Amino acid sequence: MSHLLRGMAADGGIRVVAADTTDLVDDAVRRHGARPTAAAALGRTLSAGLLLAHVLLKDHRDRVTVRVDGGGPLGGVIADAGLDGAVRGYVRRPEVDLPPREDGKLDVGSAVGREGTIEVIRSHAPYGDPYGSTVALASGEIGEDVATFLARSEQIPSAVLLGVYVEGGRVTRSGGVLLQALPGADPAALDLLEANVRAYGALTDGLARGSLLQAMHDLTWGMEMDLITDEALPLRFACRCSDAKALEALAYFTPDERERMIVEDGGAESICHWCGERRFLGPEAIRSLAGAGASETRCPDCGTLWYRAGGTVMVRDGERCACGRTVDLPD
């Protein structure tokens, strides 16, 4: 079972957050039909999201979103995670699979690309607006990019190990470890940590040798790492999509467009880009949207939905619609 552990080492000078994400990444890869290189990029980003949630968030209602786009053939990869152990995510082009690097490892850096950014967005529900920070990619390998983000945006020196091992079309090992130097950390302990990380090698190789807990002890060798997790936190791939949300998405189509879906296709199929879940919405469900027609405001020129009662306001009064008309919302 996928799980997360937290610990402290070097007399409280180093924070350790580690996750075995094998099962949940295998689930995500299966849902999206991702090929090995795309699977590795998606798995690393899902693991990174879970690790970042446990160093950036404070409330179990908050979420952290990680977007990585380096201009490579994958077209970008994204993950959304919280302190509850739930994570979801997708890669824009899951069919991408590149030849391995000279060392035999999956070439995630070339698939992601190196001319782009990593963006981390914190959403503090139900209060406040989302807050995002963006830094240039360091390598496209994702682990180094997350460490660069933490150093530049959060001013926290960190080491981040991420790995996904794909064998026979299945994810057999996946995980991540984040090690952070906290204020007042002993410089000698940081030197030892750096040496330990260099000597440890690839995380997937370490997970093949032993457990996640063993990996934490190996990486903090000589620094007396103690767990601060009473029990391992279960991790899972979980989406927040639903029939109601799928139906709400159809509200952005005009009534004529929705009726055409019914006449031509007998309804509409909705595919969630986060988890790949397919839903079919029949005529009765689609026509139920017309009952709220009086509470809609659409552009008189192009029919774009400006406002729907109970829904998210997509535009603001006085802004320009896509067709150029000035938005005029009801009071």
C-alpha cells in the first residue's frame, strides 16, 4: 500500500518526508494509459505533489498543485495533492515514450523539456485566493526542479529524490524523499547529508534493496533519524470529479449545442482529464440544465456563458468577452 512517513534527523536540523507511491502511481498510469517515459514523468510529479503538501500546507482543506512544462513532447504534467494523502494528476501526452538514456534510465528530462518552468500553486480553501510561485526548470527531471523551486522560492535548501521503475508495462517501484535543512542546522550534518545523498544512488534502486523506512535511515546515516509519524499515512490516487460536475461543465455549451448532442449522439460523454473516468450523460440529465436557463447570463453576440447561478463566475463585469463585447453582468 502506498504510504508516507515523516522524520527528523541531526537533532531537529533536518526534516525528512518520504513516500512509497508504487500502488497509486500504477493506478494513475493504468487510468491514463501512459507509456513508460510518460509514466515516469507522471509518477515523479504525483510523488512531488505529496511531498510538497507536507512541507508547504498547514490545513487539511488546503491543496498544492504542481505544474511542470519544459516545452518537450509530453506537453506538460500536473499533479494536485493534499495533506489527506489524496493526489490526482495527468500528463498531456501520455503516449510519449522516448529511447532510454545512455545509462539505461528513462529519459524524463528530454520528454519534459528543459526550456520552461515549474509552478507550484497553493489553494487555501475555503478562504483566500490561490497563491503561485514559478521558477525556471533546472533539468526537466522533476526532482532537481522541485529542489530548485524550494531553494529559490522558499529559500529552503533541499534534496529531492524521485523515482519510478516501469517493468512489463506496470509500475513496480515508485516513491520520493524530500530532505530539508531547517534553521540552525549543523553545517557538519549538512555536509554529511550531501555525501549520503551522493552515495545513495537512484531511489528506485534503494527501494529494491529495502523498505521506505530503510531508505530514510540510509539517507540520514550518522544523524540519528527519528520518526515523527505515529502511523504511516495511507496515500491514494483520488479524483474529485462527479456526475454533477460533469453535468455542470455542459452548462457552458449553448442550449442549441446541448440539444444537438442529444439529437446526434443520444447524449454526451464526459472524460475527466484528471483521472480518465468516463461518464455518459443522457437526454434527461442534459435537458435538466434548461431549468436554470433564467439564472444564466450569456453574451448576446456569441452565446458564451458569463454567469450561472450557483456556479463559478468565469468573467467579471466590465471585462471583454472572447468576441470583444464588454461583459455586463446582472446585479
